[in-house]
Amino acid sequence: MDAATKSSLLWGVVGALSFLVLVQGYELFAARPIAATVKVGVALAVGVGATVLTTVARGRLPGNESH
């Protein structure tokens, strides 16, 4: 696996885990919990979105020397 693909996948993992941390913080203060299926579904969508966005934007960001 090349470094660019690995980097994009890791950013996807960071995005998904960050979302799950935010949901956990929300649930500490909310009266109603969020269903686990909703959490997992949205976390997967955020992870895929972050991965795709990282891949697409890699060559377009100013100051990026990886292209």
C-alpha cells in the first residue's frame, strides 16, 4: 500500500472516531440516547467522506508537496 492511500485511510479513521467521540459527549448531556445503528451508520459515512475528500483534495491544497 502506498503512502498516499494509507494517509487517506487513516484520515478516514480519524474522522469516524472523532464523530463517535462527539456523539458520546452529546449523550452525556442529552436526555435521550442515540441508537447504535445510527451512530455506526453516520460514523461510516463520515469515515468514507473523509477518506474520499482527503484523496481528492491532496493535489489541490496550497503548500502540499505530495503531488
